[in-house]
Amino acid sequence: MAELELNYYILFANYTHGLALQELLKKEKLTARIAPTPRSIQGELSCGMSLLVKQEEIEAVRSFLERSGAEYHSIVEMPCQIQPKRDRFC
């Protein structure tokens, strides 16, 4: 059985904090893609924007967050919901 791929969503109180963190991560050569926050983890946050980080990058991103003091609300781990073969029938 294949190992479950995990994604990590960095949540924010507002869009400005998310864009600022994405720019900081780019400068550090770390990848974080802007993504809508899944409703199941959005909670009280009304921003609706998150940064999506792949499993292989999360430790470097966490280390950067500790060093930089960048603003964010939380990091939530979720199974990958992206299904690249969802439109294929054969």
C-alpha cells in the first residue's frame, strides 16, 4: 500500500500576512503555493487564503518561521486532496 502523501496548510488572519510570508519564503528558495483554505480547517478565520507546503519542505519552512518571526495563525496537516488522474477513465 502506498504511503499517504501529506500537505501542510499555513493559515493566516489576513491576506496581507500570507502574501508577505510567501515573498519571504521565495527569497529563502522555499516553495509555498497560494491555495484556498479547505473549509474543514478554516474555523474562525475569515481570510480563506493559505499557503500550501509539500511534505518534503515543511521542516525547512517551520525552521524559517521560528527564525524569522513571520506572522501566521497555524499550520494544519491534511492528506493530499489533489488527484492528478481524476479525469482519466482508462
